[in-house]
Amino acid sequence: MNGTTGESLEIKDIAVDDLSADQAQAELSRLAGEIAEHDRRYHQEDAPTISDAVYDALRKRNSAIEGRFPDLVLADGPSVQVGAAPASGFGKIAHTVPMLSLDNAFNDEDVQDFVGRVRRFLKFDPLMGALAVTAEPKIDGLSLSLRYEQGELVYAATRGDGTTGENVTANARTIKDIPERLIGEVPEVVEVRGEVYMAHKDFEDLNKRMEANGGKVFANPRNAAAGSLRQLKSEITASRPLRFFAYAWGEMSAVPSETQSGMVELFEAWGFRINPLMKRCETVEELLGVYHGIEEDRARLDYDIDGVVYKVDRLDLQERLGFVSRSPRWAIAHKFPAEQAYTVLNDIEIQVGRTGALTPVAKLEPITVGGVVVSNATLHNEDYIKGIGQDGEPIRDGKDLRVGDTVKIQRAGDVIPQIVDIDLDKRPADAKPFDFPTVCPACGSHAVREKNEKTGRVDAVRRCTGGLICPAQATEKLKHFVSRNAFDIEGFGDKQVDAFYKDGLVMAPADIFTLEERDARSLTKLRNREGWGDQSARNLFDAINQRRSVELHRFIFALGIRHVGEGNAKLLARAYGSWSVFYDAMQAAHDETGEAWTDLNDIDGIGHIVAEALVEFFAETHNRDQLDALLGAVSPQDAEKVDASGSPVAGKTVVFTGSLERMTRDEAKAMAERLGAKVSGSVSKKTDLVVAGPGAGSKLKKAQDLEIEVISEDGWFDLVGA
Ligand code: IVH
């Protein structure tokens, strides 16, 4: 008991100095659980539910109690564990049939040799007829083996070293192209193998999302697919748009076809996606025709491929051909030539973005790579120039870039060109390491690398601290403001922004809307400026006037708040409905212990980095002043209300958790929102309904604790009548 107040206080409210040993023990165990849960939300779900300050207070209290009662420190408590990175990783699975790699062919001759070798090995002379060989794209993803017993998926394993892979079953179950149950009559044991990959569009959307939430971006779709499949949390994999093509197999209790092409057709009948470009050929010429055709179509495919795979079609012949070391003798991968070339790095230019980020750009001696002339390449940040990658890992073997260097450029698909290597033999004797500026090249203000208080890590990006006095930031902000997905003012582009800014006509967004009025009183009228006339000036004023009322999400996006891209702006507009509600909520969210802050963080898709950026933006007096001026001239429209009349979930807050099998997360969310529901990422007292799929964990438990209605995915479809 704790003096006079002990009985009425909960242990969590008792000052550390007043705790008894029993109370301290109970409190340490409660704190361990609570901190572990917040770590999990932060690290694994990217969806924290408390502010950093509140989190730090929990840890501080934990340390203070541990300081007073060192004997009670828990072996697995928060002071011992760092973050929530699980120690064990994935379980291992031994492949019953090894997962092999393919031998490579690099030109047409190599392919002729391959077919010649196969014929000789089989003593398959032309009199015995045509040797059928299939040709199909080599997908640039990662291979996966799926084992089905009695038609049910029992496990999914990555290739690993070919003999033993990682057990990624829970994650594979979240991929919609991977059937949980095979269709029709199938052998008792079936191991279907194929490639997990990410489509270009999905890759770009994912990176945008990651960037908006302050996360790392993936360098290419293959990395994104691998990173997404190897998530320790299958809910994260479920939110990643992965796809799967079936093209091979491992153990089969019975082989139901006599040919490679027949097997792949069966995969399709069983419920898999197969690549539509696969062809069965009878001559080398035909094979090469398919290869060159696919090579030409490559840029139009919505996924990355790096060659064409040829496989002898008859399975009895495959069996006779067998393997050499780790590759089958009956197959070969005909690789596309790498889209690489050498050129000279003429200069490194520093561009200042609207958030003040100093971005180095490589100015290259123009060179054609993969059919496209390349003269610029992104250099990301100063560490990248030094040869240090995102995670502190060396890139280009740690070689730093110097002006004058001969560099190897690579273009992969549509991805921005990268400098992948430097020819040090060609480095000019006087080439010096690049001195990254520490002052802004546009305004001379200090440019600094901020330290993230939470992680203690220094930001990779150096930023100008000049704010509004920096002309580069101001003009970039204006360009963003008038851009297509923001205010979209016709005839008001980058050129006009630069010219009007230079002449002091438009220094901030609100000035755009007073331009006509000021012009009427001005002695130097717009119509008299070079390149302008009566009509073009009139058109510009009309275009500006047309945008005095804009959709709420455009208005929010136009403000150029850090991490608030178009997607997040839409989420916010939908969640708050009107400007005044949104504005008041953003002011109120400043109090990180209040409801407005929790509500903001509860919006599905809004992470705490975005939430913090919003609060910060609205706390700045000069931002509020600019907004006041702008709102004197512009009215944001209320967000469109969804027509959800008669919908059983209208106005309800729904949480989807676990893996969904009949729809992706995005589809589920869109469907719920169409029906007037609000979708949230976490379960709270405000949740009305939880839709739980297999593998649902803490959210399901919390829903049960709070006695919130929980239904299955099928239950959801029954409820909404879809
Ligand atoms: S067949 C025994 N077909 O390429 C041969 N592999 O270099 C089994 N790959 O690990 C593989 N597309 O990840 C095959 N259409 C395709 C493929 C393909 C991509 C990958 C696969 C494999 C690697 C071998």
C-alpha cells in the first residue's frame, strides 16, 4: 500500500520512488508488454499509435524502475531488447527436389550450340522428326516452390541455396496469384514452382507510398519483390502487390502430362497464372524469332524480364538429358544484352527542391544506352557520391565519384539511369573528391543534415535552412502549387513561375490570385511583356479565376507539406471532409496526447512520420499566414461524399486484419470506402467491425478484448451482399 493515496491510484500512476517491490515487479512486466506492442506497431506495421514523447516516457519509467530495483530487471525486458527485430527469422525447408539454376546463352550462336548439344546427347537425328523446345520470358523476380498435398497449399519455400530454402508460407498465402486450394483433380503431392515478381506500376505506387511515409524506396521491382516476400510480418507482405507466374515443378506424386507445355497448361487449369508469351517451337530459327520478338516487346511488358528460357518440351527427353552440376541439360537461359555503356561524368550539379533538399545530379557526356540518349543520372545524396549506399553498405565497391571520371551507366527497364561502376584506370590525375556544398547554392543559407532524434541516425539528405528566403525553395513550391495534380492552372508552368518570381510579381501562392487586380493598376502590364499579348494575358487570368475553387485533396496536396503526396492528400480529404474540419484537426493534433492526434494516426495509410510533418506544418506561423492569405482568394470544396445509401457498413469504422483471400487489402479498403465505411489500421474503442482472415494476431485479440464484432472475409461478402 502506498501511503494515503495508494488505494485510489493504479500502479501505473504511482511515482517510481513510491513503488513497493511487488508493485515495481508488476509495473515492469506491464511496461515490457506495452513497450513491446508499441515497438511492433512502429517497426513491423509502420503504424505507431502513440507519439514519440509518450513512448519515451514509457521507456524512461521502465529505466527508472529498473534503476531502483536492479534485481527485478526482466531478462527479455525492453532495456535488453532493441526494437522489435525478431531474432529467429524464417524457418528452413529442405527441398525434396533441388531448385536448380540455368546455364546461360548470350547470343544466337550459343542457342544453336545448345540445340546441337541436346540433339547429339539424345542421338536425335533429323530423321526422327522435329525436336520441340519451348521459349518463354525469364522473369526477373525470385523463385518460389509451393507444395500442395491433396490439393491444399502446405508450404511455400524460397530457393535459398537450391537445397534448403526459407519457409515463407504465411507470406505466400497473401499473394492473390497463389491458390490456397488447387482446382480439379490433382496428384496427391504437387510442387509448383515459379517466379514471384512485382509489376512496374505496382512498384512505382509502392515506392511512392514508402516515400510518402518517410520510408526507404526500393531500387528496382526485383528488390521490392524480394524485400516484400521476405517480411517477417505477413500483414506487410499482404499490403505489397506481389504476383506469381508458374513455370516449373519439383516433387510430383504423378506427372500428369508428357510435355513441358502440357504441364504448364495444367498449372493454369489448377488455378495458376502462366506467362502468355510462352511458345512451343520446332526449329532454332523459330526459337530465335520468339527471342527477338520478346526482346522488342520488352519495354511494353509491365514487368521486368532479363532473357528468354528455352526448355526441351518432351519430359522423357528431359529425363534422359538430366543435369550437369546445378543446371539441367534440357534448358538454357538466353540473356538480353545488358543495357550498359561507359561515358564521362562532366559535372555534378546540385538542385534545390521545394523542401530544401539538395539533390546532386550527374551531368554526363550524352550516350545511348538501350536505345535512349542519357545525359543525366540521379546521384541521390552526398553519401551516394562517396560510394555509400542506403544502409551504409558500399556501392560501386565503395568507389567515390569524381568529376572527369569514366563511369558505367545502366538502364534497367524504365528505371532512371544509374552509375553502377567507375573505371579507375581512366581517372584523370587531377580529379578531386567531390566537395558537397554545406551552404545552399541558391540562397547561401546553411545546408544541414538533420539528426533523427528517435533513431539517432543522421539524414542522408542535406537541406537548405533558408525556408522562404531561399528562391529555389520558393519557386519549387510555386511550381508544385500550380502543377497538374495540384491547382493545375493552365498556362502557368515552370517558365512563368520563374519569370514572375524574378520580377517580384508572384512570390507566394496567394500572389497568383491577386495578379489580375494588381495588373489592372500596374504601369507594366502583363500584356505588354515580351511573349505576352492581350489574349494570352486574358487567358491566364481566366485560368487563374477558374481555380478559385478546387477540390480539397488538390488544395492539401498543393501546400507541399513534406511526405504529403497526392495519395495522402486524398486520404486526408476523405477522412476530414472539409477544409475547416481538417484545419481545426491539424491545430488540435499538436497535442499528442489528445484525440485529434490519435484520429490522425488512425487514418489507414497515414503513418506517424506523415502525421508529424502535418502537425509541424500547421504549427509554423508563416505557413498559417500564407494559408490565411490564400484562403482569402480560394475556397477548397468539400470532399465528395460517398453514396452509401442502404449500405450496412455506412459510417462504420472497419479494420481488416490477417490475410485476405478473395481480395487484396487495397481492394478491400476501396470496397469498404465505396460503401461509406471508414477503414482504420488499428483496433480501438471506435472500431465497429473487424474482418479477420487467417493469421490475424494482436488486432484480432484486441477486438475480442474490446468485444468488437469480428467476422471472416466470407462473412464480409455476405454482409455487404457482394
Ligand atoms: S526454369 C530447372 N523458367 O531463373 C530450371 N526459371 O537462372 C528451373 N526464372 O532460379 C527454372 N523465369 O528464378 C525457369 N520462365 C522461367 C524463369 C526462370 C525466371 C529464374 C528462376 C531460376 C533462375 C535460373
